[in-house]
Amino acid sequence: MTRSRRTTRMLSAAAAALATVLLVAGCSEDPLAEQYKEGSGKGYIAGDGSVMEIAEDDRGDAVEFTGTTESGDEVSSDDFDGQVVVVNFWYASCAPCRAEAPILDDVYDEYAGDDVAFIGVNLRDQAGTAASFNTTYDVSYPSIIDVNTGSVKLAFADTVPPNSVPTTIVLDKQGRVSARILGALPDASILSTLVEDAVAE
């Protein structure tokens, strides 16, 4: 093994260890999330928080997807028939994903029992890391682990730019994309309004 390969592997291992330490440290003292909130992107490719709403007559076909959550449960878009669905694309070491996690969970709590479902799509982590994130950040809804197949990301390929994480999608009761937010949610009101509009349709 060459010296450069050894160095690359050592740096990769160190980065993974650092991400684990930061995850375990908890969201109340999360340096990555705080740096992001203060305006330091640290090289993350994230959206600008722009919101796109799609009029009912202009929406495409229903998005069909299947996957397995961090707890091993099989999930399908068919499970959400007749519900408004919030789909959040994320991964654990993404600073803006950490910053918006409590906001997403607040909106989840707000609409619990109102025919509104939330599902995360983890693009880079295995189940154990995603489960640890949920515990650390008090995330109440499950996530599909998409790192091995990329099938859910592919299902949303026309709507979710490939490198923009986090991205949050609102699906209407027919499973069609009604709204998209590129980048971290600045507060709960934006997503809450989009969900409320979809529920009222």
C-alpha cells in the first residue's frame, strides 16, 4: 500500500470518527449545526431555502417508491394513500440537516393524527447511524435507508437536485409533488403552511 493511500485511509477514518463523536455529543451543543446557523457552509452543497409550489393542475404523476427503514420496516408509497406526505432527504453529518431536525419534528408533532405522514430518506448512512441521529435529535418519524440502492432518490430525480441536501418535499393526497424546499428550513412556519395548504385541498 502506498503512503498516499495509507494517508487517505487514515484521514477517512479520522473524519468518520469525528462525525460519530459530534453526533453523540447531542444537538444542544452541536458544533456543525451551530457553524451552519452562523453562516459557515463548511463545503456542504445545500439549497438556498427557496420554496417551489406547484399548482394542482400542473402536478405530474404520483411518485412511487419503496424502501426499508432504519428499524427494518418495509415502506411503500402505497402505505400513504390519501395522506399528505412530507419527505425529507438528509444524512447524519450534514450540518443543515442537523439544524433543521428539531423544526421538522415540531411540524410532525403539529400534524400528528391529521392524515399527514412524515418519512425521511437517508442518502448516506447505514441504519445504526440513522437510529442514533433520531435518538440524539428526538426525531419521531422513520427514515428509509437509501444509501445501498438509491432507489428512492431515483424516484424523486425530477424534483430533487442530486447534490442538494437537505431537501424537503410535500406530496399531496394523490402522491404528487405539491411543494419543494431546497436547503434547511429556517423555521416551522414555512413547512407548516405548505402542509396545511395540501391538507385543505
